[in-house]
Amino acid sequence: MKKTSFTYADSGVDIDRADRAKKRIKYLAHRTFTHGVVSEIGGFGGMFAIDRKKFREPVLVSSVDGVGTKLKVAFMTNVHHTVGGDLVNHCVNDIAVQGAAPLFFMDYLATGSLDPDVAEKIVEGIAEACRYNGCALIGGETAEMPGFYPAGEYDLAGFIVGIVERSRIINGEKVQPGDLLVGLPSNGLHTNGYSLARKLFFEVASYAPETYVNDLKGKAGEELLKSHKSYWPLLRKLIDAELVHAMAHITGGGITENLPRVLPKGAAAIVETGAWPVLPVFHHL
């Protein structure tokens, strides 16, 4: 019987190509390092030291999330750096509403066949957003899984850890009647509602990503790829000034589901619909 040998590459996993991609990623991650990072990229775990001189009772705050079906728009347009920034900013906002400053971030990228150029673009976006928010990208996982994802597609998730002094945790306990409800503006859909938005744009309206939409003064694909905004630079100033009693990150479920999560039992908020300008994309959808 004739022997037949197979390599890992024959099964669809190119280790050399993956190693080249990881070297690029390592360089990008290094540019985000802060003083607290005490490990190198490539270890089994990322390590970060807390500044005990700065915090008397430090509390770590963590969150994990993905970008959802907004990734489908990235695949359609072959634009991949924006979703990396979306991932970081979404996670930063999640912990910022509890008063936490971001410390470090880790990402998970999974695909059928790793394209080093695409991976680099994604991590470029992640690293850029990490630098903007003052947190370090200290590690992650790049998984190549042939046969699991369609060609040209991938999944992306992120994990963040932040820190807050115990006495300065924002959890809604101080909310009281008469407090003012303030909304901070978005610049688009952020990373939620994309299953519906894609259906309306690309099926109902039959737009292509390159279709120019007069109501939006731009292309359909560009509108749907607008970044998930980070509110941390502004929130940090409000937190330091002790001006807020509670904060909610308005993501899936909108105002009606997210705002009650930060209100004490028995409390309710009056939301004056029509009190803020609505972006053209929402009217158009």
C-alpha cells in the first residue's frame, strides 16, 4: 500500500504565513505599551502591574464584546481597520460608564485562512484605538480554522480590563429625583442593529456599498462603517469633576433597555423624545 504524507499546510493551515502575520501584530501591539505592561507579546498570558501608589482600593472592571454583523460590511467593502477600532471603543465605553479607566486589551481573531494583510489592518485599528484610549494591547489569539468560516470572512472579539478606585465606582446608587438626564451624541449606528440595517440597505433598497445616497451625502458602505465612538476622553473629565451619578452605554436594546440597568430600584427616567437631533441615517433607514 502506497504511503501518502500530508502537511499542516495541506489541511489549509499555513504556519509560516501565520507567523509572519504575528510578527506584524507584535510590532503594532508594542506601540500601545504603557508602564504597567510587564510581559512580552507571544507569552501564554499577558501581564500587567497595577500602580499601587495611585490607587488605595483598586477595583478591576472587565468586559468582553464583539463587532456583530457590522463585519459583513467590512467583508463587502474590503475595509478592515475600522472594525478593529469599533471593538476597542465599544469595550472602553462599557467599563467607562462604571467609572473605570482602561488598562489593557486583548483580542481574538478567527478565520478560515489567515490573510496577513487583512489581519494587520484589523490590528492596526485595534492598536490605534488602544493608543487613543490610553490602554495597552498586551496579547490575543489569532486562530486559523479551515472549513469553519467562508472564504474572506472572519470573527472578531475583544476583552478589556480597567480600574477604578472603590470609592469612585459609578453604579447608580447616588441617583435621586431631580437628576438631569443628558445624552451624548453618536456619529452613526456604532455596532448595533446591523442585521436590520444591512437588510434595508442591501436587500430592500438594493444599494451596493459604493452607491451614493443623497440623503446621507455619502456612500452606503461608508455610512455603515462609521466608527463606534469612544466617549472616554469626555467621560473622564466628568468623572474627575464628580458630576455624574450613573451612566449607560446605549448599545443593543437602545435607551429603553440600557438606561434602567443603572437606575436604583423604584426609580425611573423621563426621556423627552424629540429633544435631540436625529442623524440622517436613522431617518433614511
